[in-house]
Amino acid sequence: MTDQSAQDPAQPVELVTIRLPVWWTFGGLVAGLFAGLLLADASALEQVLMVTEPVGTLWLRALQMTIIPLVAALLVLGISQMAQAAKAGAVARRMLLLIFGVLVVSGLLSAIFMPMLLAAFPIPEAASSMLLSSEVEKQDVPGIGEFVKSLVAPNLIAAAAETAMLPLTLFFALFAVAISRLPSDQRRTLTGFFHALANAMLTIIGWVLWVAPLGVFALALGVAARSGGGAFATLAHYILTVTAMGTLVLIGGYVLAVVGGRKSPLAFARAMIPAQAVAISTQSSLASLPAMLDSAKRLGLRDATADFVLPLAVAIFRATSPAMNMAVAIYVAHLAGVELTPLALLAGIGVAFIISVGSVSLPGSISFVISIGPIAIAMGVPVEPLALLVAVEMLPDIMRTLANVTMNVAVTSTVDRATE
């Protein structure tokens, strides 16, 4: 017997709805690249760059200024929600442990295989520095002792000023857990504050992303003028390699369903086709929820398990986040010539895990910036290239949704099997 009848999982956090000009942003990228190619050898290039470079830099800084407060607010909301879900009963705790394991493995897969993939299929030489607006400062490699000491910041204000994301992320994760242990009235007060803060920051970043076509155009023009046609090759290379890390998570979903859920590979693949079709067409796990529930029925999973686990998974679980977010940071590091040490990768995995645990459902463009920005900063990787890469996120996002939906059903199968 399970205790599902007594479960009352946390409801998804409701945040302001922002509709973003995704295709206009992509169009701004393409137009900027073509304009840069046309102006590369023109005498008027310097005059054009005198206008476009300040515009692009201003937009980029506006994007960066919201990262720390928005990450802090979303971490508190997401982890508080997960802590409340853990109180729902044994099935919820079993599910959360499985989710934690999947997220850790997801980050490790990318840390291991993304550098290997880039070694086998390197970034086009013509574009090895195309996304850099300025020379990257080489960072000192800390020893293990310094790394451990850096996990705790004695001064949070100073840590925020220095964008030290690892200690900030750990602090707000602990802060969220502490909030979940407070009396209900105090918990509601603090949660309400961070809810309002998140909505305010999302409103600001929504305004910034509304002018993304202009900002991306300005940045892309300078990129194409410096690197020529290599910009298109690099973006295609980026999309394929990052998507490959999501494909590993997709394969992992099938493996988990077979090993943990004891499902036939063919039966699982056949049952997932409708849900995967919806995932590809909508790029939304939430929109795919009815189809996932149908897939669970096709697999013979109990309604009590599916009706509890799948909605909660949609609210708090993003299986591809550590793998694909780490992949983006590693790609930018290779692009910028930043050497990634084992400690840097470990820091990236740690932040990617916490960010994924504290994630809430947001539009892809916003989650791209606030999820990958802290990871890149923790690894010593420049965040400036993210301003251009966000314009093509709609393409890797197809794999994100496809793998997330598949893993959600695989986790449900495993939880259902474990509660028999």
C-alpha cells in the first residue's frame, strides 16, 4: 500500500506570462549576420560599428543585470516547492530521490562527453573567436583547498558584486530549505516576497527580450564583420553538438524505462510516440501532459501513480537541464579558449544541479539566460556569447522538450514499479 491518498503536492509556481518575439529574434540574428558579411569590406564599416556596438553592449548588460536577483528568487520558489512536495509521502520522496539521481547523471554525461565530442568535431577554425567582443582574461586555476573555501561566501553582497555564483547558489538553496521549515505564516510571507521579486525581474527581462531582435542584430553584425561566413558554420555546429547531449538524456530515458520500469523497449517506444509528437510540435512539457498521461495508460501504469507523479514532474523536473546547460557553457569555453579544469567542471555540475532542482516553468529564452548564466560564471566562462546563442535556442529546445517528456514517463514507470 502507498500513502498517495494523503498526498498534497505543491502546486506549480504561477509567474507572470511573457510572450516573446522568438522568431523575430532569430530573424534579427540572420539579418545581422548577412549585414555584417555585406559590410565586412566596406569603407563605412567603422561608422556602422560605432553605432551598433554600443547598442549591442547596452542590450547585453541589460540582460545580465537581472541574472542574480532572478536566479535567487526562482531558486527560493522552486526549492521551497520541492521541499513541500517531499512532505507529500513516501512516493513523493522516492520520486525526488530518483529525480536527483537523474539530474546528477545528466550533468556528468555532459562534463564527460561534450569535451570528447568537441575534440572529435572541433569548432570551425574560422570562427574560433567570433563570439568574443573583447579578449578573455585568463583565470587562475584554484587548488582543491581554495575551491572548498569558495563554497561559502563570508559577505553575500561582495559575492554578488563579484558574481561569485557558486556560493550564492548554495546560500539561496539553503535559504529555500530553511524557509520550508518555518511556521506557515512566516513561510508565506517570505515566499510571497520572492514570488513578487521573481515577477518583477521577469517583467524587466521581458522588456529586455522584447527588444532582443535589435540587440541581437547589433551584436551579430559585428560578429559577422569579424569572422565572415564562419559564423553560420559555428552556429550550426553549436546546435548539433548541444542537441547531441540532449540526445544522450533521451536515450537514458529509454534505458531507465527498461531497467527501472521493467518495460519492453519496443512497448515503451510505441507508447511514447503520441506524447513525443506533441512535445516536438509544442515544445512544452506542460502542453504534453495529457499525452503523457495517455502514454502511461498504454504502458499499464496505475492511474494513482501517473496522476500524481507526472504533474509533479512537469512542475519540478527538467532532465535535460544539467546536460544541455553544461554543454552550452563548455561550448562557449572552447570558443573562448578557456581551459576547463576538473574543479571548474565540478563547480558547473554543482550549480547546474541546484539550478535544475530549483527550476520552474519559464519560456525557453528566459530559462536559457538564467540557467546557463550562473553555470558559465561559476566555471569562469564568459557569458557574453549567450546573448547571440539565445537567438537559436528554439532549435535545441525541441530536443530539450522531447527528452524531458520521455524521461518524465520513464521516471513514472520506475516509481510505479517500485511501489508494487
